[in-house]
Amino acid sequence: MEHRVLMADPNYFDVEYVINPHMAGHVGGVDRDLARAQWSQVKATYEDLGFPVAVIDPVPGLPDLVFTANQSFPGRLPDGRAAAVRSHMHAPQRRPEVDVVLEWHAARGTSIFDLADEPLAFEGMGDAMWVPGRRQILGGHGFRSEPGALTALAQRFEADLIAVRLIDPRWYHLDTCLQLLDAERALIVREAFDAPSLALLERTFPTLVDVPTDEALRLACNGHSPDGRHFIVQSGCPVTADRVRDLGLDVIEVDTSEFLKSGGSVFCMKLMLP
Ligand code: ARG
């Protein structure tokens, strides 16, 4: 069975430090049993849609390891080889997660790359995503990843880069305020971007679907469509859900409330493999 999605067991998931505004007030406040139930539901949802999930063992002291979107950026090199670029987490607390995930990639024969000799802050698919069907990467900087890291990433994969700047700390990762449904359509939180970036996104993606602020704070934009037909999203985001249904997708609601306390939801709880 070829795994298509990577998750990490939530055994040690908690909020132990505050590195984004969502975490404030939640230190020590995670219900671990509820978190495991919610995590299992997300995993089962991907499996039911036909995406087998590999699971990394939990590591004590690494509460954010569960956000497997962040420690690496996978893709295929122009010659078709599977590759993963190593992240360099902005927060020192999260840096030890990276080796755990990169060891997993290496064990399955994936080539591993560093972006530069001196580490540039880069948080994997939190801030960079492949535009479906194109040799193009959409990258966000402003809070976690550095612009130079995005440039180096695109060079490594010989891909075009669309780089945008994030300006609101509540949407500190690109995957909290922009979610691609396909090469033409995306969900967006417009207030998260500076004006030139917003104009660039409007030129690039003909259909931009607005996520209202209250739902954006529940990370509706961190929902995910693994196949262009289904959209997995935090429950209690009815406006977003209706707008996605209007585009012809089936909406699958899951509750990730414990992970929202850490600033993460569906998209960042997993890594899609090429
Ligand atoms: N607590 C984590 C952090 O702030 C959450 C990461 C969520 N990941 C994401 N791709 N948005 O780093």
C-alpha cells in the first residue's frame, strides 16, 4: 500500500508555549482524549476518501509534531524523483521535529535537500503549496518563512514561484488564509495579505471565495480538498461550507477544536505525499 498522507500520533500533543495568537490562553488546556478522537476522525476521513495514511510515532517534548505539514516540503524533481526539502522552524521549540519527519522521508527512499548553507526560516507546507497541475509553487512569508527560503525552494524544484506577504499574525501561515481547490479556485482571507499580494492572487486565481472573518479565525481556510471533489473542513463554518458546495464540492465537516487551540486544523495535521 502506498501511503499518500503522513500524520503523527497525537499522544504528546498539547499547548506548551505560545508562538501564534491562537495559542494564547490555552497553555496546558488541551483535552488529550478528545484530541485523539478528533485526530482519528481526520485520519479516517482521508482513508475513506482513498488516501492511505502513514503515522509517525509520537515524541515526548514535541507537542507540535502532529502538525506534519510543517517540517518538510515534498515534491517531485523534474526527473520524477521524490524529494523532500528540510524545514527550518522559526520557533526553536519546534526545530527538533524536523529530523523526526526527515528520517521518515529518508527511510522510504526520498531524497532530502537543505535550502541553503545557512538555515533560512521555512515551515514547509504551512507556507508553501504546489499549484495543482502546474510546476508552480505558491509561497507565503511575513511571520514564519523568509522570502529567500521560498526563492531557494522554487529553484530546487525548478518551479515558478508566486510569493505573497502575510500581514496579520492571526493568519501566520499561508495555509491559514489561502486554500487552493485547484489551479483556478481558492478560498481566501483577504485581510491577511498586503495589497500587492492580494492583487497578485486576484490576477492568478480567477475564482477567489471569501471566508468570513469569524470562520477564518476557526481556520476554515485550513480545510483541505485532497482530490478536488471533497473539502474537509472544521465544523461550525457554515458560510464557507455553503460557498464550497456552490462550487460543486462535497463538504465533509470534522471537529478539530483541540488543535485550533494550537492554531492548526485539517490542512496542517497532515502532509500530502507526491
Ligand atoms: N502550534 C503550531 C505553530 O504555531 C501550529 C502549526 C499549524 N500548522 C500550520 N501549517 N498552520 O507552529
